[in-house]
Amino acid sequence: MKTISALFYVAVPKVLAGGGQFLLNLFLLRYFGPVQFGAVSVCLTAILFCDAFLGSAIDMGILRLCPSYAAQGRPLRSLQIQQAGLVLKPVLIGLLLVPVAAGGGALSQLLFQRRDQADLVVLTMLALLGILLLRSVQTSFQVEHRFNWYGGADLAHNTLRYGFVAFALVAGFATPARLLATYAIAPLVVCFCLLAFAARDLLRTRISMSAAKELCRVLLWFVPTALVGGLTTRMDVFFVSSLAGVAEAGIFTAAQAVVMPAQLLGAYLAVVFGPRIMPQFEDGSLGAFYRRFQGGLLLLSIACYVVAVACIAWVAPILFPPAFQRSAAVLAILLPAALAALINFPLTISLLLFLKPKLVLAIDAVAVPILCVAYSWTIPRYGAAGAATVTTSYALVKTVVLQVTAWRLLRTPKVEAGINPRGLALSEEY
């Protein structure tokens, strides 16, 4: 019953947010056109990419350590580690902001093929800071199983963000810069309100350098793993924009926006199940649950793909305006990659990051140069469709490798698998 209520608290705000994002993308396609929509999409992709290797890595480190401390009756240690993650994020963004602001013109030229949009680069960094801080507060709610507050934070954040964007679109003064400013202001406002009330223990807890060091030891593997993983996931947009132009990036990201709900569903499920992975692994109950859960996700993904392929011919003209009709073909190619994310996100990726971070890092590190060559060859020849083909091919290969590895890991006794009683790989002690 607790799992069902937790899923409800997480899913309802996120479904509303996903629906809002989907509708927003449809409006932006018609409001901006390929060039401006492509510019906004590149900035939002940059936020997601940086969040993946900075924010998600730190949050995953917290989820790796804190649930076990909470189960052992050591809530203070858990809070101190959470606090260390909250402080670390703005420090890292501050270190990055100076060179990014100084080189804004060059980055603008690289991403948008013009030097006069450096303001978008700076606003992207501020939006990243806001989302990183908000995610830290939400991670604290995850650890404490306060999913009602987790969902409430999502609801407040998205209400502010989409409310302002909708007003700007209706009033007719929306620009890429104003949209990005909203993406910065909304999470910062919600985060500060939560830290003042529901999450004030994160600020009141005594600072512990040993807790910060413990978190940093975990991050020695998590950050590079998340960095390379985020690079393989997001590099397609940057390659399309750089090699084929911002307009072609708009075609590509329009298709991505439509398949996004499948990826979001996997992320929603991971919010609830992520804090339970290590306690269930340590008590031996994870294997049976994993087999049932992954089997259900596989069947769901196959059914979704069959239905989508059957419907895409008559749905595409409704979803995409005339300037984006080529996105329909890209959508069909990208859909398996989105469904692969649905299969991997809730349990598999978190499990392997917690137990075998070297393996996950090695898979993506080997893939990066191969993907660079593949994108560099296909995009100049086939544009967005070529990029989508490479993205989906890698997603499917990686999914097979991750699933086989996770199944073998859970079927093998901990000692034989190289896992010590604390759940860490013997060859990967932090």
C-alpha cells in the first residue's frame, strides 16, 4: 500500500508535468519555427546533460549511501551526507560559470552558429543551478520516503514554470531568453521555500567533513560514469546542431519531444524504487522482484511500440506542423531508444551504478569515440534521421548488455559475484 501511495504522489505531478511539457513543445513548434525551437532545445539538452553528470551523480551517491544509514538508525549521518551534496552543487556551478560566461560568444558560435546569443548560454547555467538545488531537496524527500513532499515540489515547480511560459506565449512576448529565465527562476523559488520549511533540517544539520569525504569517495566513480553516460545520451543533439544546423536540430528535437513520455515514465518509476534497491539487495529480496518487474516492462514496451507504429501515419500530421513533418520519420526511428530507457531506468541502471560503476563507465567510454565517428559520418549525409538511427542502435545494444549483466549479478551469490556484505563490488571499494 505504501508503494502504491508513493507512486501516486510521484506519478500524478510528473504526469501533469510531462503532459505540460508535451503540450508546450507542440505550442513552441508553431510559435518559434525550426531555428528558434532548435536553439531552445539545444539549451534544454545542455541542462539535462550537465544535470546528468553533476546533479544525478551526486543524487545517486546520496541514494547509494543514505538509505542504508537510515535503515541502521543513523539519521544524522544520512542528513549530513545529503547536506554535503546540497552544498557541493552550487560550488561546482560557481567554478563552471566564470569560464562559461567568459567564453559565451565562442560557445554561442559553436551551438547556434552565431556569436550574439551568449545570454542564452549564461541563462542555461542559471537554469541548471536551479534544477540542481531543487533535485537535492527532492532527493532528501526520497531518502526519507516523504513522497508527498517530493510530488508537491514537482507540482509547485512546474506550475510556476509552465504558468509563466503559457502567459508569455498567449501575450506574444515569449523569446528563447525569457523561456530560459523562467527555467532558472521557478526551481530557485521553490527550492528556497522548501529549505525554509519542509527541508530546513538540511540547513540546520551540523556540517560534517567526514560525511562530505564519504560522499566524494563514492563520486570518484559516479561522476565520470554519469558524465560519459550523459554524453552518449545527449551528444546527438549537439552533433546535429553543429553539423547540420539549428533548423535540423529543431526537426530532431521535435521527434524527441514526442517520444519523451516513455523516458519520463522510466524516470518516474526510478524515483520510488531507487531508494529501495540497496536495502532489498542486502536482504536478498531484490532478485525475485527484479525478474517480475523487468518482464512486465519488456511486455509493456513491445506493446507500446506496436501500437505507435500502427498509429504514427495518421497521428503525425496532427502532432507536427508543416515545417516539422520530417520529424515523423525521425520519431519512428527514435521510439525504440525511448522504450529502452523505460526498461533500463527504474532498476537496472541504478543497480549497476551502485554495484558495478566501473562496468557502466567502461561501456559508455568505449562507445563515445564510436558514436562520434558514427554521428560525424551519418549526420552530414542523412541529417536528423541519420542521428536517430545511430542513437537507437546504441540504445538497443546497451540495453541488452545492461540487462544481461544485471540478471547474472542477481542470480550469483554475492561473494562469487565480487560483492562484499556491504553491497560494494570487491574490486570497486570507494
